[in-house]
Amino acid sequence: MRFGNYLPAGGTIGFVAPSFGCAIEPYRTCFDNACKKLKKMGYRLELGPNCYAGEGIGISSTPEKCAKELMQYYQSTENDVLISCGGGELMCEILGHLDFEALKAAEPKWYMGYSDNTNLTYLLATLCDTASIYGPCAASFGMEPWHASLQDAMGLLTGTQNTVHGYPGWESLEAKAELKEEGNPLAPYRLSEKKVLKSYVGDVPVPGNQRLQFEGRLIGGCMDCLVNLLGTRFDRTAEFAERYKEEGIVWFLEACDLNVFSIRRAMWQMEEAGWFRYVKGFLIGRPLCFGQELMGLDAYQAIQKVAGEKKVPVIMDADIGHLSPMMPLIVGSHARVSVRGNDISVRMGK
């Protein structure tokens, strides 16, 4: 697995928008402030032509222009790392315009983003054997002050840390909506809920005082995007798992638009495609439909129908994904996971 060079002091951060750009509020104000803060920290910035664009459908611009920007900035020697401007809806449409052989041949570079950016963070690892970071997009760095999760993301980009820990609380959708109503785009997360992990081995709950430890090659992302990739010409997941079968695979998964039945169907689909063949453990983020129950099915049952049959550790409601804050994770890294009660740590290396 290839790791990019870390962001040096005074280095250059490149921003690209292969998914949504920062054309509308509050994202424009947040991105502007992020640029201001990062410049004050001593970094140089290189903004792609689509960063403030808003003429695309579900993405910043046309698929062709988004792919061109991404290829140019990834292969460029003028920036050290890349951060995506935002998540969106149709980043998948740029994939046919990307040259993955050229990306694989290029000097490896850190690319960070989440949600729709799964279309690249996941494929860099599985197609190009190049690690990426499933972490916050550019606008989040405009927050005043930064949450610890943003410090962790910079720690991974700069190479000053290789371990992340969970956070005590998280922000409900209601709390997030209240902040929007107050009209303060730079406000920090309103951590209205206490983080409570649910841990299992297979489908058997683990007592809070029992420590779980497992390790393997870490891959995953937003399930909405992953099942969309499954079965396409870009799906080389089974081959990737075979390549790293001696280490085994640690899967991290989170969901955005999927309801509990969609999550269960997605788990079934990934299992039937052979994706979970060498699984050593699951890290499941809080889904955006947190607390939902439909026809007697909740999110825990949706995951456990498949994951519980694997007889491996399953950690649910972890700080991953769309209900902030999120632990930034290195896709493609060898991860060592330790969980006890509500405490979790993920140590990541080559």
C-alpha cells in the first residue's frame, strides 16, 4: 500500500471539487474562512477551477471538467496534498473520465474527503493501492474553533499522528438544524448527544468492561456510494481482499440517505459479492437515519443480519460519517482497533 508524502510545514494544500463545490452558503463562507485559517497557519493554497463552481448536477461542474481538475491536481507537483471541497450526489459520473492507470503510476498523494468522495477514497485504495483519508471536507475547516476531529485530520495529513480516538459527544440533526437557524455558519458542532458504542462479537453483545482488539487492512466509506460501485468495472474489491487476505480486512461503513431496509439490502449485496470474505471486524458509524425503526427493523438488526454471522467484532455507533464529529480514517492502512466500553482507538500504518 502506497502512502503519500505528508504535508510539510509551509507546504501547499490543493483544493478540488469533484463532488459539490463551495458555491452556496453556508459552504462559501466556511471555505473562505478555512482558507484564511490555513494561510495563517503558514500553508500555501492552490484552488482548483471548480472550487466555487455550481453549474453541475450533484457536482460542481460537468463530469468531464471535474475529472480534468482532479487528474491535473493529483499529478501536479505544485501541491502536496488534496482536500475535496465537499460531498455531493453524482461524483460517480466522473469515474469514466478518470485515468486510474495514470493515478496508479503517479507519485502517491494524500486525498481527503468523505461521503460522495468515497468514489475516490475507496477506489484509490482498491484500484491503485494508494492510501487516502476518509475525513472532513474543506468547508469544515472554517469552523471556529476547530473540533478535535479536525485537529486529528490535520495530524494524519501532516504525519504527526497515526492514531485517532473517539469523541465524547455527537451532534444530532435537530441540534445541527438549530445552528443553521441561528445563521452562524462558523459555529462549532453542538454536541447534544453522548456517544454510546454498542459492541458485539458476532451477534453477542460484549460487556462494557471487556476490551476488544482486532486488526487488518482498513477499507470502507459511505454505503450509498459503495453499493453503487458494486458490480461495475470499477469494482475490484474481491481482488483487493484476496491480495490482503493474510492480514484480513477491517470494514468501516456508514450511511447517508439509506433507510434501515436499504442498509440491510446493502449488507446483503456486499456479502453476496464476496466483499466480506476475509473480514476481521466491522466499524459501523452512526447512520443519518439514527434511531429509525421500520416494520420492526432498526439499524442494529440491519447490520447484524450479515455482520453477526461472521463471528468477528462489530462496533456500532462509532464516530464515522454524517453525524458529526467523525474520526478521520486512512483507507488502505493496516489498522489496529481497540475498544473498551465507549472508548475506541484506531492506530493506522502501512
